[in-house]
Amino acid sequence: SSLQSASLARVKPSATLAVTAQARELKRQGRDVIGLGAGEPDFDTPDNIKAAAIEAIKRGETKYTDADGMPELKAAIVAKFARENSLTYETNQIHVASGGKPVIYNAFVATLNPGDEVIVPAPYWVSYPDMVLLAGGEPVTVIGEEADGFKLRPEVLDAAITPRTKWLILNSPSNPTGAAYTRAELEALAEVLRKHPQVWILTDDMYEHLVYGDFDYVTIAQVAPDLYDRTLTCNGVSKAYAMTGWRIGYAGGPKPLIDLMRKVASQTTSNPSSISQWAAVEALNGPQDFLAERAAAFEKRRDLVVSMLNQADGIRCPKPEGAFYVYPSIEQLIGKTTPSGAVIDNDETFTAELLNAEGVAVVQGAAFGLSPYFRISYATSEDVLEEGCRRIQRFCASLK
Ligand code: PLP
């Protein structure tokens, strides 16, 4: 009999972590590698947040807390939802876990039965389908086309819903496309969801603070208050506050769901690090002005990358509203040949040959459920981005 469980056998390892590991290995061999694969801000965690963690250690805040987060952090999250999203939650409607990832996983473990369907709009963040599978559910992929800015059309959503649909996942701004839904687009999806009361909505708002130009960020429970009772609003400090290593994510939702998620945490992980929770209190309650400064830096990088990629032969790069990703098309490069004789038959070959020829690490669109595209993370310096894009231009020019 196999060591691996049947439910784990349905899951594949994270493709984005695989690309990062491959780039690291090439670097170790002495290759000059430009890593545009990892989805992590290059900025440091702000000093006031670090200081709050150090103070927490000195005060002896180093013991167990409530399994789903301590009251001080839940209060800071309640205030955040009220201040930034006009959403009213009580502290008993808040779930805190060791990152945005486990918040989502706890929700699925708490609610999915075998055969339950979860609608996952593609291009999707790599972990959604696999977390659904691991929790025993069935991911149902629907496509957001490039022509629609990679966003889900209401009629496509409507056609995908069945009596077994338990959840719809929304992720705005999106990893991997950077696409963000406007108020009108969310209202149109809400109109469909009103017809299907069995469907819960998990909205992953992790990139909320990274939107550009005059884009007005809104989340679905705010736009459609009548869906509040079946919406889980997920967020976290990882991306906005450059705190990926601290591992704090959170969600607000209806009390019956939050009670179930607490039950999962109480028998599995228990509380996220008490020290990280105090750091997150400072992140949410402390000064917020650096968020706009960092968003401005990201916006400049987006503009640089979009412009340089659109100057590469055969690449078409849409300009997304947010996050720190772009999702260019390589449709026009399919069938071309590299100088070493490899035929670009799909986006996986494209990214492998690009890494080979120019040492640029990016992630193939196949990993996110829509080909032929690739994802670039621009959460790195303008110098590195310029060099990376120059190499991509050179690689594309070399294809015949
Ligand atoms: N949600 C999205 C869309 C993400 O891109 C990520 C991280 O890559 C997460 C959630 C997970 O965040 P965390 O590091 O807090 O688990």
C-alpha cells in the first residue's frame, strides 16, 4: 500500500515554490539569475512593527493565546474592517491563523464534504484548487478571459453553479493577473449569487492595498450587504505590511462559520505566534502612511514592466489594476524555435527555455490554469526589473 494518502495524492506541489527553488539552484551553480518568480515584497517590515514584537517578548507575551487569535488583535481587525471596508464585525466574527493560507484552508476543512464543489476562477492562485482537494472538495475551474481583463463574467459564473456548489472564490486584486474588480463588476456577480442561496463567497483581499491610479478598491460584502451572511472576507498582513515571514492572516465572517473554523484550529495548529500577533496589532493600529508610498513605488514598477514587455517581439502584456504581478500572453510565440533548436510548444517550454538561455525565472501560465501566458512578479527593484525585461526582449528577438 502507498505511504501517501489518497487525498494528498490528488494534490501537486506549489509550482511557484518550484520555480523559486530552481532559480536558487542555478544561482548556487554560479549562474547569473534574475528571479521574477516569487510573490514577496522586497521591502522590509516597518520598524515600529518590529519594535512592537520586541516589546511583546520583553513583556513576556510568549504563551498560548486563544486558538483563533487574541482579543487585542481581533479588536484591531474589527477596527480595520470598519475603517477601510465599512464592514461591521464583532470580535466573535474574526478568525486569525498563521497566514492567509491557513485561514482559507481552515474554512474549507470546516465546511466541505466529498463532492462539494468550489468555483475557482482562472487564472487562479496556485493554492486554491489544491486546498479544496486536500479538504475533500472538487475545484470547478471557470475562465476569466484576457479580453475581460481576466475577470469572471456573470453569465460564466451562473453557468458554473450547480446544486453541489458550496463556495465561490474571489481574489481581487488577483494573484497571478493583478486584475481587480470594480464596484459595478462585483454588483453584477452579486446579482447572480442572489439566485443561488446555497453558495458561500470566500473573498481573498490579500492585495487590497496594492491598487494603482484612481482605482477604487471595494470588497463584495460592502457592495452587496445582503450577501454578508454568506461571505468570508479574508485578508492578512503578509503583503501590505511586508510581513510574509511573521505568518498572520485573518478573516471576518458570519459567527456560525467562524465557530467551525475555531474548532479546526483548536484541534490542529492552536494559535499563531503570540509575538507575531502583537506585531500585527501594531501593523493595523499604527501609522498607515507608508502603504501609499509603497503602492506608488509598485505602480512605477508596473508601468516599467508593462511598457518593456509590450516592446518584446510577440509578447502582449495587459496593464492590470493592482497586486505586484503581470500576466503577459505568448500566443504569438507558440510554434517558434530557439537558437538551440527547441520549439516553443507551450508556456512551460517558454519559461524553461527563457531560464536556460537568459537566466530569467518566471512562472508558466499552466500553473495558474490559463495558457499560453506567464506570470512576472515585479516585487523587486527597478534595476533588476529592467535587466530582466531586457533579457526577455533579447530572448523573444532570438526566436525564429
Ligand atoms: N492569497 C493570495 C492571493 C496570495 O497570493 C498569497 C500569498 O502568496 C496568500 C493568500 C497567502 O498569504 P500568506 O503568506 O499570509 O499565507
